[in-house]
Amino acid sequence: MFINTNRLSMKKEKISVKKEIQFFEGPQSRWKDFKFVVSVFFEFIKGFRALHFVGPCVTVFGSARFKEDHPYYEQARKLSGEIARLGFTIMTGGGPGIMEAANRGAKDVGGKSVGCNIVLPREQKHNPYLDKWVDIKYFFIRKILLIKYSYAFVVMPGGFGTLDEFYESITLVQTKKIDQFPIIIFDKEFYQKIIDHNIKMAEVGTISGNDERLYLVVDSIPEAISYIKEKSILAFGLKYMKPQKPFLGFFEKGLEHTL
């Protein structure tokens, strides 16, 4: 009987390599993990309690860096005012820039305006055009809240955070983790390279060819409003309702109270 000594030596070599691998040891505190989970739980409760009565919203994403004399600020303000006229509450991240413009647009026409502000090392203050707001410590909880109460999403010009929110929303719709709420990209010129990249992804097959239908790219406020009417109000059978009263047993506060 012949023995393949090469195979035996290779097996021994593999075994010795496996034995020599040492994995890194890092901080693994169960107590810290537990405290984090508890903190997350209470952040969710705080957010749900604060926003329970906001009603169907349209969330507007966009940069915090644009001042009120910038054309993008004015666009966001006008568009949000028209959305508020439909009966939606305007929801934003609660900060300055596009977020402020959107909340301000709602207040211009007597609409409702709420915000989920993020707590940062350099404090980001909520803008002065909010009927109600909640301060959230974690970005992922903030994103969930911005999505949870909304029947449409408007993506105005912005940076990394805005792109993160756009792709998070479209991924949730694409994977059917949430209903097919309309997503509107406003300003074709600003987002042209992002649109081109989406087309490229479809061409090479990393997304489906029909995934481009999950969002609408527009420059026209009337076109955006028409799309929201069709894909939100009519598609989900939204109707005007009487104001709900807060349940005192949960220490809830109505929308007329700010935090």
C-alpha cells in the first residue's frame, strides 16, 4: 500500500496553522451591553410617547448647512408648505438648514411641524418652527422615528446624513420591510451623479432594473404634490380625522404641548 506523504504533510501543516491562530480579545462587558440595551429601550419609549399624536407625516431630509437666503432653503420651505396644505404633518430632523426650512414652511400655512433632533457633542439646537420635538441620543433610533410616522419622504439637497436617510428609506421599501411609500428626490441637478450611479448599479445587476421606480426625481413642486396625492393619500386611503386625546395613564402629551 502506498502512502501519499505530501497529503499527510499538508494536513499536519493546516492543523498547525489552525492551532497557531490567536483571536483578539477586546472589551466584553455584559454590564455595559445591558445598560446600552436599557438606554435604547427608554429612547424608543421617549420617542414613541412624544410623537404618538403627530398623525400621518411627510419627512423632509436635507442638509443642516444651508442658510435662509439659499435657493435650496426656499425650495424646501415652499414645497413643505404645499405638503402641509394637504393635511400632513411635516417631520424633520429638527435642526437648522433644510430641516428648519421645511418646518417653517409648514408653519407658514398653519400646518403641523415636528422634529427628531439628534444629541451631538457640539449641540445641535432644534429650530424655532416646531410644534413638538424630541431629543434622541442615537442616530439609528432617530432614523426609525423619522420613518415610522411618515407616508412619504422628500430628499432635498444634503450630505452624508441625507444620503444615508435616502438609501435607508429606499432599502426598506425595496425589501418590503415597510410599505411602498413614495420617495421624492428634489433637485435633479444636485443629485444627477447619484441618479447616474443608481442607473449604473441597475446595469451591472446590483439592484433590479425596476428599482429606479421606487423613487421620483423632480424639480417641480406641483409634480411632487401630485405624486404624494396619488401614492400616499389615495394609495393608503388617508382621511381627515378628529384630534385624539392623550391617555394620561401613559403620561402622554398632545401635539399642542412641546417637550
